[in-house]
Amino acid sequence: MTLRRVIELSACYAVAICAGYLFSRLNFPLPWMIGPLIATALIGLLVKPVEIPTRTRPVGQVTVSAHVGLAFNAAALAAIFDHGLVILGVALATAVIGFAMSVVLRRLTGTDPATAFLASMPGGPVEMGNLALQYGGDPGPVVFAQTLRISVIVILVPATLYYLLHESRGTLSDADFVWDLPGMALLAAGAIGTSALFRQLRISNPFFLGPLAFSCGATVLGLPLAPFPDAVVSAAQVLLGTWLGSTFRRELFTNAGRLVVMTTVTSLLLVVLCTAFAASLALVTDFPWAILVLGAAPGSITEMALTARFLHEDVALITAFHLVRIFLIIPNTPWMLKLIHKRAVGGREDS
């Protein structure tokens, strides 16, 4: 690595950290991911593109997914068994709506099947952007769509539900952090080990699903895991945010303006349709509508768990909804992409 490259990366990460700190002081949601993402994207769009080393992405994924999996406790597992049909039904409906939006996006813009599918299917920006790189899609529109959708949900859902529920949000004081080095070491070792195993088995997105599976399983079994310090999790989010921001290229907005506009429209429509489905399901089940709206919201598990906590809803149950959707969609994405590609090629040959 040249000295110039080291200076560029150091400057980029310095700006990203400052943006994360600023967003945290302004009480933005997920400040250490969204702040660096916006800062890096602006650098790439207004100054020059920044090539973030791809090896930083797995480091961030392993750390964050292992940490998030700690929310899946015995109560969340019990919720899956007690309400399995409803949880699975919501996950399937969300996936079907996402697929429908991908068809709409492709027909309106003429983009390739992989990009349209990954931009529309509910998932995380990192996970879907990574799959776009693997399967020949364009990570720029994919990351843009996923980030836009999650940002809309984080901004609108908590405020809307808070207003509709007419409840005091109260104050939730966090317990003082307790350093448990053996527990952290076990979490790190298990996360790295399952990542390597999933990669060896060629399971899709191993650096996300592997640590998440280990953390969830170990927590349910009662293994003595311990969460990472906030600084470690924040640093991992900075790594992910800068990589996400680096995928926003000037060409995306200058050469694919229609794609950006239609991606925005379909992303917002996905949120609206998932919310409408959840509200309709509440009319025919005994589930509280707020739980279903949070469970069906096509956001990522971290944001929805924080939102549930903010609204004093059942965090374990909301976590169960989103974990089932994650393990339903992401592992099945590769074969769905292959099927979509095969049909697209067959359609071109017939024409």
C-alpha cells in the first residue's frame, strides 16, 4: 500500500468518525453507521471516489451480527414456537411483496434482474450489497435502495407509532457495562469460527449468517457470552458505513437518474405495502397491530429491536419476526437469483 493510499484512507476514516460523533451528538439513529455512510458518499460524489478495502467489510459484519444475535434469547425462541405461523406468514408476505417490487422496478427501468431483485428484497445494505458484487449486480443502486428504506423506517415508524399509541416513551436507563473478557473472547471466537465454517460450506453471506447463527444459538443454550464494548461495536459500524458510502458513485446519479428515482418509489411502496399487510393481519388475529407493524417493517433487526425498546413493546418477539425473515430470505437468495437469471436469459432467447 502506497503512502498516498494510506493518507487517503486515514483522512476518509477520520472524516467518517467525526461524522459519526456529530450524528451521535444530534441523537440520530445508528449514528456510527449512517454518519460515516453519508460522509463517505459525499466525499465520493463531490471530491473523488474512495476505494475502501473489501477486507474491512467482513470485520464489521462479524462484529455487528454477533452482537445483534445476543438479543435472541430464550424468550425470542419461545415466541417463534408460540406464534410460528404468524411469524412465518409475515416473513413470507414481506418476501413476496419485495419480489413484486423487483418486477416493477425492472420493468420501469430495464435494470438487470440481480440488481432489481436485491434492491427490492428486504435485507440489510451490507448483506445485499455484498450479494450484488457476488452475482453480477450493481451494488450502488442496491445499497441506495436498502439504505433509503431502512432510513425511512427508522425515521418514520417510531415517531408514527409513538403518536398513534399515545404512550409516554419514558426513560430507559442502560445498565453499567461490565467487562467480561472471557465472555467476549468466546463470542469473538465463535463468531469467527462459524464465519469460516459457513464460508467453507459455501453458505451465502457467511460473515453475516455465521456469527448471527452462533450468537443466537449460544445465547439460547445459555453459554456465557458477553457483549462487546460500545466502542468496538461503533468501530465496526464505522467500517460498514464507510464501505457502504464508497459504493455511491457519481455515475449512479449522472447515468442512472431514472433508476435512482424508480428505486426510491419502489422502496417507499414496499414500506407502505408491508405496513398495510400488517395492519390487515391485525384485524383477523389477536396480535396487537403495533407488534405486527414492527414485525413486518422491512428494516434490519438492529433498528427494529431499538424501536421496540423505545416504544416499550416486546423486544424478543420483534427480534423473532426479523430473525425468521433474515434466515428465510438471505440463505435462499442465491438460488432465487439463479432462477431469475435463467428465466431472463430464456426470455431474451425466445424473443
